[in-house]
Amino acid sequence: MTFTLIFENKKEDKELIKDVTTIQDILEGLCLSSETIIAKKNGEIVIEDEIIENGDEIQLIQILYGG
């Protein structure tokens, strides 16, 4: 079972990590924090507890901020 991951201008097919894979699992695998990333599943903004299913498109958007 696979999903498509879009992050940092790269689009690639990935295998689901386990039977129930969440956005948080993907963030942890990439050493990213949910505090600095917005996640979209099939075009809709979702929280990190969202379950990823076969064929989903996941887009991770880095939040830029500063002073």
C-alpha cells in the first residue's frame, strides 16, 4: 500500500509504514515537528492524528516565521 508525499518541491510514492499510519508517523520519520508543518491530505488541511490510506496524497508545507 502506497501514498504520495509532496514535500520541499519533491513528489514521491512512499510505502505505508505500518497498518495504521498517521501524519504524525510521517513527520517523525522525517524528523519534522507538527509545530512547523501544515499537513494536507488530498487537498484538505488535516491534523497530525489523521490516518493515511492507500492512494492518499499528503502534502507537507513548512511554515516560515521570524522577527
